[in-house]
Amino acid sequence: MKHKIKLVIIFAAFVFGGLAVSFSSQRAQTRTTQVETAGQRFKNIKVLNDMPADQLGKVMNIFSASLGVNCDFCHYGEDFEKDGKKEKETARDMIKMTMSLNKDHFRGRPEVSCNTCHHGLDHPQAQVNLSPEPIAERPKQPETKPTVDQIIDKYIAALGGAQKLAKITSREIKSVRVEPDGRTTEPENKWFKEGKYFSETMYGTTAVTEGFDGTKGWKAGNKAAIYMKPDEAEQVRREGELSAPEKIKQIYPKMEYRALDRIDGHEVYVVFATAASGTRERLFFDVATGFLVRRSTATPTMFGNYTYQVDYLDYKLFGGVKLPATVKYSMPNIRWTSKVVSLKNNPQIDDKRFESIAAGH
Ligand code: HEC
Ligand code: HEC
């Protein structure tokens, strides 16, 4: 994917609006008490008027991924409020149809979404597939279920043990971000320290940064900075927290074994985990190696769940402990793989690094 398309999607995040970093806390408070609708926040909304404004960004990415298209299939460049493309008008009809199907046939639950029909195609196929791929069956479930303690103990041991892990309080990772085309790459640096997180990715000469300062998640680029929406901030927080995997039981005070499943042919234990904040996630541990290989969470929208998935792959020894050398991030319409180039445990990191850029202004 070209830097330009990627940047449109990234900077659209600023259009969709989190709380601008400079907003007064008073404004932030009024926002939490009454939910702002898309009709109130955006300029030219004709059908999604009552949808919470914070869902619009996710929903636009769900539309794009469902049809297998970019934003410009329905929009003129970054003039998102402009009308005139027939695809945007068709999409408005489709939104109305989808909402009425759910209202009239599924008691208002978002059972039908764009992807239910489109499956990644702009023109859905009505005819039946005559040579379907067989659907992989779930592996036979174990007679005695493993306990969460067994799964976690094996994971921590596989990484090198709690003692070794606890000695690491900061980390610096130099990596490359590989785009879905497999060819486009961007240099990326990440810093972790006591639950705080900061990353910087270079798209050509444009730096896009993301961070969690211990309480708030923020992102910045193109001289603009915003605080993330709560669910996004929660995910950046988790990246920071999980750099200390020996604390996994504190990160997720509630964990429950669910089932034995498979990812890419490997058997995995599926664990339902609830973070301290109440966010529910699924953790997948490789049965053979013990490693955490996937983590996923879903945020509901009017057009189905917006899934956020992280795959931790290719565990290697870095200074006495094993860590994933490849991390794959997947969301509707947004995917990249981060490959470690070099990793330093316990570097000196100034706390200032984790502050939002607004703090320095
Ligand atoms: C399949 C068509 C389609 C795709 C693809 C699509 N959009 Fe939209 N978008 C719409 C429609 C339709 C509206 C107006 C909804 C309404 O009128 O209620 C809209 C509205 C918007 C708005 C609100 C503009 C305003 O101020 O009124 C933004 C911002 C936006 N889209 C961004 C994006 C971005 C970014 C992408 C790519 C990630 C994208 N859209 C992909 C159909 C689409
Ligand atoms: C019940 C099935 C169904 C659902 C649900 C559905 N669509 Fe469609 N959509 C279709 C079909 C069928 C066509 C092709 C119609 C035609 O060619 O006349 C289509 C066509 C379109 C087109 C025109 C594509 C083109 O090539 O011009 C757009 C845009 C679109 N859909 C967007 C959406 C969006 C956005 C959603 C979710 C809000 C959605 N659709 C939900 C069945 C569906």
C-alpha cells in the first residue's frame, strides 16, 4: 500500500475526532455525560444521524473492509463531507436497508451488516459456490480442562521465568512496519517503561506517534495531537502492560479457560480474560510451546463488532528472555506487521518521552 493511502486512513483518525489534546477538561466532562451523535459532530450526515459519533471511524473502516475498497470508492480524497459519488448515495441506501433488516427481523440486534452480503466484494455474489473449501473442524476437546494457572505458568516459564522477566523494567525496540502488500515498509521505534508506551513510525518524512503516559492514550502526526477514544487507549495501554508479561494476572484479574482451538494448524488454548478496566479480551496460548500467540478484543458498533487482533509470533531470545520478533496487528481495513530489527532490555528512558506532544507546547 502506498504511503499516501495509508496516511489518509491514519489522518482520518484526526477527522473522526478523539478529544483534541488542547480541549479543556470541562468540555471533556460534558462529553462523557451526553453521547455526541454523528449528526452533531460531522458536517453532512443524512442517515447515520443518531449513531454515536465515536463509532463513525470504525464504521467507515468496516464499510471499506466489507466491500474490499478504499475510502475513495465513496469519497473525493479527503473531502469526506462532499456528496456526488453514486457509490456514496448507494451506500446511504444500503445503510438504511441494513438498519431496517435488523430492526424488522432481528429485534434491533446488529445481526446483518455490510459484510454479511458483501464478503469483501463491492458486488455480492448470489450464486452458490460449487467448490467450497471444507471448514476446518474444531479439535477434540480435552477430557480434563487445563486450569488458567497451568496455562499461565507454562507461558511464563516458556518466556524464561518470572524472576528474569521482573528484572526488565524498560525496553527499546527498533523495528520495521511491513504493510499488507508485503513490500512497503516504514521504520518504527518503540519504547516501554513501567506500563508506559511510546511508538514512532516514519511514513516518508511524516512521523506518526502514539503513546500511553500511564493514564491517557494519545496519537499525533501532521502537527495535530488527539487523545484516543477509550477503547483505543485501552489497547495502547495493554501493549505497554504486556511488556511485563509476568504481571499477566494483575493485568487480567479475571481469566477463564474456554476451549481448545486451532490457529494456522497449531492447537491453542482459548482463555477469556477481563482486564482491570472491565474490557473483555480473548487470549490464545499455543499448546505445544506455551506462548501467547494471539490477543483479540471487539468493540460493538451499529454495523457489527470492530475487532482488534494482535498476533505475537516468532518468539526469540533477547537478552535471556523470549519475546515475539514479529507482531501482527489486524483491524477492519487496517493491517500491518511489525518486525523487530533490534531490541534492548533495560535502556535508560526519560519519562518525558511518554508525554503527549501537547504537554511540551
Ligand atoms: C461504501 C462507501 C463508503 C466508504 C468505503 C467509506 N465511506 Fe465514509 N461515508 C460514507 C457515507 C454514505 C457517509 C455519509 C453517511 C450519512 O449520510 O449518514 C460517509 C461519511 C463519512 C465522514 C463524515 C463526513 C462529514 O463531515 O459529513 C467521514 C469523515 C468519512 N466518511 C470518512 C471515511 C474514511 C476515512 C473512509 C475510509 C477508511 C471512508 N469514509 C470510507 C460512505 C463510505
Ligand atoms: C442484504 C445484502 C446486502 C447488505 C446487507 C449490504 N449490501 Fe451493499 N449491495 C448488495 C447487492 C446485492 C449489491 C449490488 C446491487 C446491484 O448491482 O444493483 C450491493 C451494492 C452495493 C454498493 C454499490 C457497489 C458498486 O460497485 O457500485 C455499495 C456502495 C454498497 N452495496 C454498500 C453497502 C454498505 C456500506 C453496506 C452496509 C451498510 C451494504 N452495502 C450492505 C447487497 C447488500
